[in-house]
Amino acid sequence: MAQYELLLPKMGESVAEATVIKWLKQPGDMISLDDTLLEIATDKVDSEVPSPVAGKLIKQLYKEDEVVQVGAVIALIETDAVETEPAQTEEKPVAAEVAPEAEAVANIPGTAQLNDVPVSSGVTTESDRFYSPLVKSIAAQEQISVTELDQITGSGADGRLTKDDLLNYIQNGRKSNGAVFANRTQSQPAAEAPVNNTPAPAPVAAAKSSNAQPVVSVSGADEIIEMDRMGKIIADHMVMSKQTSAHVTSFVEADVTNMVLWRDKVKKNFEKRENEKITFTPIFIEAVTKAIKDFPMINVSVNGTKIIKKKDINIGMAAALPSGNLIVPVIKNADQLNLVGLTKSVNDLANRARGSKLKPDETQGGTFTLTNVGSFGNVMGTPIINQPQVAILAVGAIKKKPAVLETEYGDVIAIRHMMFLSLSYDHRVVNGALGGTFVRRVADYLENWDINREI
């Protein structure tokens, strides 16, 4: 008999760690090839880890809610293979092995603009202690030095500092240079900020409760429901985006009658030929990519006072999950795909998003985001920018309305398919002329759709 060391698999170029959510197999259970052993979570997606061998699970090396480095041994499996050398049953010190990958800046939304934070206002790398990219980005935002980070007790594996540890430390007040830290997001001056003198709860308790969802009855009527893990991440990301960007929203109304009639005409033959349903989403994405090529300064990000113009056009599309949360898978190089390719990419990502089958890399690297508020029956919306991008387009529901048409015989009123487009953009780098012209150009591409187009 031999012991197989199951490693946490690599989940993408920029993903250095994951959190164990749930063990689906327990010590003593027999395992078949490709059986799912556990569920893990990164900052963006939940994934399953299958077993590459058949045998019996004899040991779990990490508990639920613990953070694991990519490449770390997470379980020992007894197999029927002949053991040629002594099995290593102890955990390997993997921190040093994965440090180069972990130190690479992960493409977590909101961290790109923090990569070049000066030493005096953020975290340096002059520490032997490992900090995840998310922890470093939060520390940089809150101007917490590496010396101060080193003094915070961590609840993760081997004393690692988790995001919850750092947020708990910030929310309960911290001392820096003899002054009590006051959250910079409050409107009152720091000197007037209320000081919370209540001792912070034990970090371990905080970490264990971060994934729990207790429901507590209050006065026999109200309920207090703890956010789930993804909900907390989304909430933090949305608040950070509003604090980072100067949000402005521009609206246009588009007559998309030709587009609707064209889709009605081709959808049956398209599904029969491609075995795929064609929705409006790939059509919207095609129009967006064309408009980005016309106005490339909408496809940028901000790093301090520097504007980073993106070469690739990677379109994120917000997808609703059964849990009610949203996730944004990304179509890489969307401008290089034709409408058939876009349709297949959209359907594939949407289906795997709903089934929690996305890979971490498939939610990263977006340069522009599209969200369809019309799928909920809404006619328009004011979406929050998906950092570190500078713009996001919301498409509303398509409604039949009376509209005025100009003809050679004069103006007439006709029933047309109309919709609103709303673009939220970062007014630090996108002025009203660029933002308004861009969303108008997207509408023009939709309005001028060729009803005789071949696909």
C-alpha cells in the first residue's frame, strides 16, 4: 500500500491561495477516481477538488475555513500502488515554495490601482511573513504599514493573517503613531470619529464565524441573517468602488426593432445548426467591442495619477447565481470573436457560472463590464463600476412603445422595440463627452442592425 499526497491544484496564474469550504469525504471513506473530495473558494469563485487517484482517505490536513496555499498537501490517500519510497505524512512547509507565485500581484478587482503604492503609505515586502494580495490591497488602502501588519494576530493556518482578521482589526480601532485610527470612509473628521474601546473578539472566533449564516429571531418578528461569504466579498467590492471612483451615469434610448426582428428570424435555424440558443447578450457585447475600438480611452484603468490603456478588450458579463449573488465571468479578447463565437462563449460561461464550475482565471482580467438589468424586467439602472475598470454598461428591458418615425411623407407614429442603455463611468478619467458619446455609439450599432445579416 502507498500513500498519495493530494496537493491543492493550481487554479490560475494569479491565484495563490484558497479557503476550504467543506469536506465532502471523511477519513476512512473509500474514494473512486475523480470523486469530489472537498469544496474550496477563492476571492471570486467556488470550486471542487476531485481525487486523481482511487483509494481510502486517511487524513485531512486542513480544516474547514482554513486558508491553503496552492501546492500545499491537503490530504493523504491510501492507494493500492506499490510504495517505492517512504511516504511523507507530515505537512510540507510550502510557504517558501509558493512564495514567488503568491507575491505576484493577483488580479483581484480593486488591487491593480494599488500595485504601485509608495512605501510610506502602504505595505512593503520587507517582511518574512506572507500576506495575500487581498490583505495587502486592504492594508495599502488603509495606510497600514508592514510593521503594523506584523503585530496583528492571524487566525489562519500557521498564524496567517486573513482578510477577516485585518477588517476586524480596522473596525475595532487601531493605534498608529500614538493616535487611534478612525475609518477614513466616515464623513466626520478623524478627530471627531467615535472610538470603540470594546476589546476585539478573538481572531479565531471571527474567522470561524465568517462563513456561518446564523438566523436569529429578534422580538419574535425580525431576523438577523449573516451575509454569506460571497455576499461579503461583493459588499466590500461595491463599497470600495464607490470610494475609489467618481461615479457618473449617462442614458440613451435606442430603437432596436431591426435587431429584435432579425433575432426572431434566425434563432431557430441558428439553434438547429449550432446547438446553441442565441440571446441578445452576444449582440450587445459585439456592439460594445466595436464602440471600444472607436473610443479606446474607455478601455483603461487608473493607477494613482497614471492612466493604463488596455491593449486587450476583455468583456465581463454579470451573471446571476441561484444564491442571488452576482458573478462576472470574462470573455477574453471579445473583439476577436464573431457573433457565433461570442454566443458560444456567453452560453458556456453563463451555464458554468450557475453551476459553480468557473475557474478563477475566468473571472479576472476584465477591462469593461456589461450587466443586463432587463433580465429582471428593469428598464434602466445605475450600475457600480467593477474596479479597476472605469466604465460599466447596463442594458434595460426591451419594450414595445409608440415612437415617432421620420419618413419621406412626414412624421408618423409606429410601434417600435425600444430600450434604455445606461453607462456608469469614472469621472476622474472619463469626462461627460467621452462617456456620453460612447454609450450613444453603442446604441447606434444596435439601431443600425442589418436585418438581412447572415450568420
